[in-house]
Amino acid sequence: MEWRIAGLSWADAERPALVWERGDVSPLVVGRRLGFRAVGRRECVGARGNPCPVAAAVPERGTQARCAECARLDRAHSVAADTIADDPRTYRVYLAWFGAGLVKVGITREERGPARLLEQGAVAYVWLGRGPLMAARRAEELLRVALGVPDRISYARKRTVRAALPGAEERRRELERTHGFALGLEGWPESLERLAMGVVDHGETFGLERLAGNGGFAVTELVDGGVVRGDLVAVAGPDICLADTGRLIVLDSRLLRGWRLEGAKGEGRTTVPVREVPVAQGGLF
């Protein structure tokens, strides 16, 4: 039987799961054997819940799995693209920590809770404020400039530092210092409520202790007939980490979208293209 994956979900903050297009959910349980084979070609996943009208082929290495037209339609209703200014929902501003000196600022809908932080692989985070969308946007820009931090960090860089992280206490101290500085800045929007300190650490949730010292090999793309196999070691953000015949395979689950998959849990090893992930100290290469 062939299946098409919709993505990796962190709706349950304690247990990630693969979600399939027909609605089935497969919890990702550490120690469980995973194995599948890509079939055919990768096709556009459409936009806003609608299928691509031409089932366009999309590049194997892209993480969005959308053709140009569907990508345009998707971003036309995106908060991240600043195309919605009158959203009445409450938003939260956060600082997310990925490695020593590797911090970013961002916003998320309050109703989503920690899901956005889990999805992007934040090792630790702290809330800064809550309020209307545009006030949150103004605070985000204020913090980005004042703290000298980005609003985006590549997943490749996150993987590079993940195997050599400082301990949870050091992570907490760094976020506490930054939180205190951020709340002391002038220029915060009056409609944005500042939030008290409360660092949340995802080290145990992600299983990062099982990745220490091992950058592994990242899957670069799926190919027709290509196989991914291994025992689940950890899940960090979108990354599924598998032990495969003496090596760690890191699969960005976003690369799965748009493919038809079939089971392949037998013997053998991963055959799709991979590249080694270097291990770097702190946030530096």
C-alpha cells in the first residue's frame, strides 16, 4: 500500500507524530523500527488545503513541496509574510535558543501554545509578551535590532550545533539574561503585555542527550525507489533521527511531503543521498 504524508505534527507536545493525507496518525516512538521507500515522483502538495490543479512536479531537495503558483497562493494568507494585518487573535513574542549565542526572536498565535517552538527545533525558549498581531510585530522588530538577533535560523545551522550543546542550566541562564535585557528596552508597544520569566527546555522532549557528539548524516533528497531505514533515536523539530547500521541518519520530515511512500522495514540500510553533518561548538562554524 502507498501513502502520502501531510507532515510531522507536534500537536501533542510530548509525542510527535507523522500525519498522513487521509487523516491517519503514526506516533513516533523512540526505539521503534522505521522503514519506507519513495515511489514515483514528488508532486506539489497544493495550497490552503486545496490540491494542486496540475499535480506539478516539484524539486526533490526543496522543503516546501509546492509549485510556484501554489506557493504564491499559500503566502497570500500568511502571517509570516505580513499579508494579514487585521488578525484579531492574540499573539505571543518569544526568544528561542538553539545553541550558545544562537538565539532568534519570533511570534506565534497564543492558541498554538508551544507547538511553533517545537516545530522549529528550539532547544529552549521563553515568552516575552502577548497582545495584538501588529503590536507583536513591532516588538519583534524592536528586539531583533536591539539584541542583534535574527528572525530566522537555517535548519542546517541548527543541526550543526545540536550535537555539541551546553547543559540545560547554561541554556537557562543565557535566556534569563536576554529576557531581562529585552523587557528593559524602551519602545515596547503599549498594547503588548510583558510576560514574566519562565524558561522552557526541550532537551528531554527531543532526546538530545542521545545525539551528543554525533552530527550524523542528513538526507539531502528522496529519489524514486530510495529507501530510508533505521531505529528511531530522537525527534527534534522536523528532524527524524534514526540509527542505521552504525550511523545516525537525520531526515528532515519536510522532504517527505509530496512523495508516495510504501513500507520497507526489512534488512538493509538507507539508500537515499545523504551528506555528513559537521559538529560545531557554540553557534560558530
